[in-house]
Amino acid sequence: MLLEALNFKLPSHGSPSFPIVHDYGKLVHIDFYRLKSMQEIEEAGILHYFSERDCLIVTGWLSAWPKLESELIRSARGSVWKVKMSFFPKGREISVSKLL
């Protein structure tokens, strides 16, 4: 839904959250949900997206890695926005805040 709102065309097949990284060129979606160690993060080459790419990075479950999240925010080369989604039985709440 977010990628579509940003006018990125998604492939018609596959789940956007099954692979750990989806690279759409100027936008990269990284899902930290199934990653269990920093070693896995490093071996997957995820950190290079933050340091070597000029693109919009959208992450899921980065908050499960609070130390890494803080380091990435501190070293960001551009704006950092946090989008928090909360789901309830009768709806959902979305909040957006600019961190940098």
C-alpha cells in the first residue's frame, strides 16, 4: 500500500514481505522480521543499502533491532521518517513522525 502510494509499480506475483529485500531501483524494501542475528544481516548485504545506495529505504520490523535502528538513524544521509502502524479489532492507527 505504501509503495503504491509512492507510485512504485509492484510485480503482480509474490509477497512484498516474503523476501528479505525487494530492490525496486530508487526504492528498497527491507524486512527485518525473520532475521535472527547481526551476522545474518551482514551476510545478506543489507547494510550496504544504507551506506552505498542513493535510494528511499522502507523497512519493516527494524524496531526489533533497537541498537541497529539508532545507528542507522544517526548515520543517515537524508531525511528519516518513522511510520508506526497499530492494528485494532475495529480499525488501525497510522502515525508519521520526522526524526531527521
